[in-house]
Amino acid sequence: MTQKLSATARRAKAARDLAAAKTPSRRAKKAENQRLRRAAKKAGIKLKGKDWDHKKKKFVTVKENRGNYGKGTKNE
């Protein structure tokens, strides 16, 4: 489901999202994730619905990773 934003708000959000995606830490995490996914795929590991968790250093479900294991992300 997409957010219902005005055209101005949509453009502003796109700019914010792009700026956040281009930060050095985010780019490093993305590169690490790509390397690990490619290696895991080559090793025959099924990755559907999984993301790399940078804290636990393993593949976990998207639900667990985004929700911080039931603790939410407000305190991060």
C-alpha cells in the first residue's frame, strides 16, 4: 500500500529517501548485503523473504529484521 501524498510531499520524500540511501553507512551496508546474498545464493541457500541482519550477522526474515525482533525501532 502506498502513502497518499501530495505531489510536493511526494517529491520531498523522494529527495529525503535518496539522500538517506546515499549516506556512507547505508551504501556500505547495501554493498555488504549484495556480497553476502550473492555468496549465499551460489552456496545454494534459499533467500526468499530474508534479509541480512547487520547486528546478528546472519540472514533473518524481513519481518524480524525490520521490526527489531518485537522491540520496535524507536530506541535505535
